[in-house]
Amino acid sequence: MQATRSGRTAIRAIAPTQAMIAALAGTVSYHANADIYSHYVDRNTHGYIVENMPDFDQRRRELPNNGDCYCGPAAISNLLGYVSTHGFSEVDPGIPETSWASPDDYDELTALLSDIGTGITAPGPRPDPCGTGMGALRDALRDRLTYRFVVDAAVFDRSDADSAPPRFEELSQRLARDNAVGIALAASYRGSSDALWPLGWPTGGVEDRIGGHYETVNRAFVGPDVRRVGLRNPWTTDSNSNQSRFETRFFDVQDTILSFGGRAVPIDVFGAPYTRMVDHDGDEDTAQTPELRIYAFEGYITLTPRWFMSWGESSGTVERVTAVPEFGTPDAMRDVLQHTAAVDRVVVGPRSNSIFSTCQGRLYRTMRGVDSSPQEIDLPPNAPITGPLAFDDAGRLHAISLDRVITFDPVSGGVLTVTQLPGEGTSIAIAFGLVHVLVPEMEVVAVLDPGIRAVVDEFPLPDDAMVDADSTIAMLPGGVFLLLTDGTLNPMRITPQGFARLWMPVPRDGDWAEMTVDVDDMVLFRDDQGLIEVHRVTPQGFDRIDEHAFDGLRIDGRLAIPPSSPELPFLGDSATVDERTDVEIVPDCEGDLDFNGRTDAADLGILLSEWGADHSRADFDRNGLVDSADLGLLLGFFGNCS
């Protein structure tokens, strides 16, 4: 596993933002793979810096209503621009002629925003509802990057009584821990009296929400005395025909309580409450009145290079492997699990923040982070874990113990249910909210409903289906059922009446040692030599996805894929502009390689030390090499920001 290097000193609160950035940057050695610098101790102490992140404007005269409602497309265009200049030049918008801030690239970027927004962004003029739902933005990214990156998301569904906003640390630790990039959804809420805001924070209901706004995350700091975020705001009032200067807005993150439908909901807020003068009736003759507002964190999208956990069948070591080195990889100390004996099975938990493993019949949980160690989970008496592990859509962990399935709460580690099987189970798959368990000795698949804690059906396998104690199963959308026995793949469809054969050619029949389903319903097969092939099942057969990050990769051992995030409600949103004037804004300083706020001889020295390196942050023109062209650009930047 490739690795960047990071320091181990704790992050502390430093008042000047530029000093804070410099302090964190100083703990991380320059690395030729990426412009992401992370320092991760644990979920409560970590820092994240991304350099060369674009800051595209949403307001453009060529877009409907000057792009007023295009904050979502602009925010994810920032991510696409970053990806394209960090190892994936084939991704639109590609490599800029000089820099993303150049007027030469303005029209091309306008076309990209228009393309992303078409069909998913309501262009109605404000104050009419407009904007883009988070689910649509996530899907737009998946359509462009699905084979190399995992697009994950979380959002507060205000209409769902069981939903709660994600906390800022959930986003910041994902970025710092996984070398990801992402955007945040924030929303403006308003109040107008001390009765409504008795403590300076709103306690009103959902009707006090003005609208949402998407911003790209550029910095994140969490420590004993600091919760701080730096955001790229796509809204600017400078112009709607020229790209404004790239800059980062900094907020201290605070937690508060909002009331939705009478229930108290914890939520994080960017910055302190602020006052906005508002003309409520639209009458120019009527004086504007002050309105108290907050800017609350409601959701996020993260873009992470695809990864998996890998372990040898005779080894006690499990480690994280990523197949996108151009984007940067985490510190080698992270996500390495060391057991005292051989590891049998591994599964990655919901939100990818935990790893569950089995060793000699025992179950362990490891919270991801530096120096994490496996913690044993108590099992019922005489109930060793003998089969694989799987999570359902509700986040419950299911494990096979001989002729039973034990269901755990992954957060507390407590046992929720124990369900009896008709025989000893050997493989498990989740589909349609049900748990499917292969019972080879009975030649059946038992179907469990976790909601009623019972086996609700038993489907006999076809008479000619090969099955033994080492057989494994997988489930795909549409009821596609795959049975792998002694290297031979048997595709079927499971219906209410039982199994139906799928008569289709299968790839390299007889060669496979393992199969697992990826987050986007693609199947990863591993042969006896460790070679991985990725396929998608279609009505015509198996289509190999050779552009997938893992296809063609060779590994020594088995693999476990992290789960996808649950489906999001569309949540068609009304766009709003954050009119804050009381926030700290730090303009970018082109050519500043040492984060000291100016471009000078020290930066020239860094460039010369990186001469000939590929994927260096000193590669200003992003042609894959630090050369004379970059020297020319640096000399042009010389004296900036001093």
C-alpha cells in the first residue's frame, strides 16, 4: 500500500487562519502524489488541506437567470476540475491552458456548468424555488466518475422524523482520513425576535429555513480547541462575465439545537448568528427590518478514490488498498489491523468508519484511524462466528454462527437477534431488505426478515446446481443470484416461485477463487493468481469493465469492499445566497508553495528541488512534470500577495 507521510503533533487552535494552515502544512512532508495534506490522529483531532482546488463562479450571464440557482453544479465542477488535474485529464473540464482562474477557460467552464445543470437544476428566478437536490448532484458525479471513485453522500431529510443532520466531524474525518474531496450543503435559517431566538439560536420550525447553498470544502480543522472549515463559495457579486479571484471563506463551527415538528435536532452551524436587513413586503417605501440568521450544516458529498481492505488467508494483517495513487493515499499506519492469528473474514461498516473482522471464531471491531486496534465484541454462549459477515440497508451487522444468524448493533456491539437456520450456513447476501443465507447441506437458500426475526422462506437450489461447504453467493438488482462453487459460476434469478436459470456465457468459467459486489452493483472476481476482473451483469451476459480502478489489479489475499451510502431523498432545494460580510476571506496566492502567503525565493527553491518530479504541486501547468514551463509561470507569479 502506498502512503504519504504525516506528522503526529496534535492540532491546536491558532487564531490567524494563514498561520493555522502553515502549522498543519509544516507537519506533512511534500509528496509527489497529490495536493491533499492530511493529519489524522482520531475523529476528534485531525486536519485537512487541499491545494489547487478550483473556485468556479456560478453567476454567469450565459446560464438561466445569470446562474443564480447553479451553486450545486458549480460546486461539483470544482471537484471535477480537481480530478482532471490530478491524474484524470480525460475527465471534463480537462487540463486548463494556464490556470482555472484564467479568462481563457471561462467559456469552457460555463458549458460544463450548463451541461451538469441541464435537467437537474430548476432555473426559476428567485425568490421562486430553484436549485438542485443532493441526490441529483451525487448521481451527476457518479455518471462521470463511477469506475475510479466512490461518491458518498449524507443529507438531512427535514420531512423524516427519524432523520438527523450529519455532524461536521463526519465530513471532516472522511476528507482527512481518506484523502477525499467534497462539498458541503449549508442552509440559512431566520428568526426575528427574542421570543423565537431566546439564546441567540433559532428554536423555530422548518418554516424558518430560507434555502440551501452548496460550497466546496477547501480546509478542515478539528482539535481540542478548534472546529474550523474553509469553503469555496460559488456565489460572487463581482461579475457574471469573468471568473473572480479564487478565495477561501473561513468559519468556526458551532453546535446548536433546532426544532423540527416539535423535536429537538442537534445541528452544526458555520459561524455565529448574523443580522441581515430585509425588505419583507417588497415595498420600496417601507423601511427594511433586521432579521437574525444562521448558516447551518445539512449535508455533504464526498469523492473518494476507490479502495478495499485486503488480507491473506494465513495472515493476521489486514490493510487498506487504494488503486488511485495519483490522487494521494493515506498514511501507511492507518487502517492496518493486526490480529494475533489468521484473519478469516472482514467487512467494512456503514459510513466506512469501522471495520469488523473475525479470527478463530471471535468477532472484532476496529474504528478507523491511526493506531487503532481491534476490540473484541461479546458473543452469545457457544456461538462462534463460522461464516461471513454482511450489513443490511438499516446498518445492522449479520454474522453466521453454525446454524444461526446473529444480528448485531454495530455501534454498541450488542446482540439484537439470534435466528435459527434449517442447517449450517456458509455464505450470506443482502437484497430487498432481506438476508439470504446459503445452507449447502440442505441445498437451499434461507431468507430471513430482520424485522420479524425469522426465516420467512426457503428456496431449494436447482437439482443440477453444484454446491458444497465452500460455495459462496452474491445478489444483484433485479433478483440476479450468483452461486460460485469450486471456481465455477452459476448465474440464476431468484423469484417468488424459486430459482430460474440465466442461460448466459460466464467469464473464465472455473478460474475464480472469490467474488464480491462493488458499491455500484458491479461484481469483482479474483482468480487463484490474485488477478481481479470487474464485470457488470446484463441481460446479454457479463460485460467486463476494464476502466474500473480494480480491474487488472493483482493482490495477495482476499478483499472487502466498503459499502455505498444509502439512497438519498431528492430534496429539491431552494437556492439561497449566503450574504455574510463578517467572515474571514483568504484569497489564493498563486505560486505560493510554502503557505507563507506570498510568492518568493523560497517557493522558487521548492520548485527547483522538485525539478523533474511528476504529480508535484509545483507542476503549475499540470502537464505531469515540473519543468521550464512551470518555472516560467512561477516567475510570472513572483511577488504575488506580498
